[in-house]
Amino acid sequence: MDFLELSGKYVVVFGLANKKSVACAIAQVLTLAGARLIQVVRSEERAATARRLFPESLVFCCDVAEEANILRVRDEIAAVLNGSRIDGLAHAIAFANYAGGIRPFHATAKADFLQAMDISCFSFISIANHFRDLLAPTASVLTISISTTRMAAENYGYMAPIKAALESSLCFLAKSFSGFSEVRFNAVCPGLLKTSASAGIPGYIDSYLFAEKATLRKRALSTMEAANAAAFLLSPRSSGITGQCLVVDAGMGMNYFDREIVNGANR
């Protein structure tokens, strides 16, 4: 049974870097669901990885830091579609420069903040805009955020406000697209995941281990669990959901006063 109703439908996934990427897990679920997968990656090196992992998918390169690249890849994909439409589009792109280590938030460098905003947030808006004529009238567009942007994790730093801006853009995109379509915009907001990108965040391992203790089940969230939620939101089965952030954190956000954690802190 094709429960997700994605079989044979074109879905574009931006952001695969390697086999540990959220984008890779989403692509795996979509492939199992029978979707016709189109992947967009940043470089030729990542394109080689994508083709190795998903030999049946179409792969294109696009560094979203340059808007001209988004226009180019849109035209390249349009040529392949040959009149067909995209039913789902996933944006799993984020970048922050942590090369300088952990800094107080007030010491955030302007260039770092603006670069991260451009790549991690504005690229989502730009892709939606430039791909609008390739999207089916009832297409689903998805991005990846974090479980909460209202907690000041010092090592995550300025990326939380940028993710907050990304989440805020959902309702504005959904509203502006409603003037000519039923295209939906949503976000999956997972707890801490074991990805190569997160490994670049200073002190991430300690945060990850704490998050595992804070989950109700005492077992870390898997990337595939976030991907399963993403596939649902990309599918027609979620047709009544738009402008929303779906938190996938195995209960971490409701369990800060876990007895084990409290007792450990008070010893």
C-alpha cells in the first residue's frame, strides 16, 4: 500500500553532504516510498557521494550562497522535468562558522551572522521563489530547524536566532503562495542528532549526551526518525498542515526536571 502517496512523484532534496546527513535520511525514506528523487548538493564531490548512495536519482550541483546558482539549477531541473511538476521540496541546508570557537552571543561577528543567515535561512526563501513555477499546485515545501529556538545553548550561539527566522518565514511563505496555489510550507524540528554537520559545533558531544538523558526513553533521537516525519510532511497525507513546526525530540523538551538529571546536578 502506498500510504504516503509519493510513488512516482518528483521530490527535490537540497543538502546531502554524506551518508550521515539529514538530507540523506530523507532521501532514503522517499526512495522507499517510490518517489522520483532529485538531489541538489553543493559540490561535485558531494554529487559523487549522492550518486553512489542513490544511483537511481538525478543529481545537480548548486552552492546556494550565490543566487545565480539557484536560478541555474532551477532551469536544469526544469529541462529534465519536461513539463512535469515537483510535488515535494526539502531544504536541509545550514552553515555557521564556528572556526573561532565558542564566543559570547554579544560578540558574534557580523560577517558570520550574515553569512549564516544567507545560507541557512534566505536560501529557503530564494529556492521557494525561484522554483514556484515548477511546483505542483498542492506541493509541499519543507525545511529543517531545531527543537527549540528559545533556549540559549551557548555552544550553538547565533544559529538559534537564525533558525527562529527560518521558522518565522514559514507562515509568510505559506501566506504569499496562497494567492496562487495551495503549496504548503512546514519544518521538522528535531532534537540533537548525530550528524557530521553537528559534530562541527563546539562541545556538541556533551550536549548530545545530555539530550539523550533528557529524552523520556533515555535513548537518543535517530536521524531516520526526523526523516520519517519529513516524509510525512512532504506527502499528501499532511495536506491540512501548513506554516507549522513539527517538533521531533522524543520528549526531551518536556523532561528538563527528570529525576536522574536533577539528582546528578544536586550532588
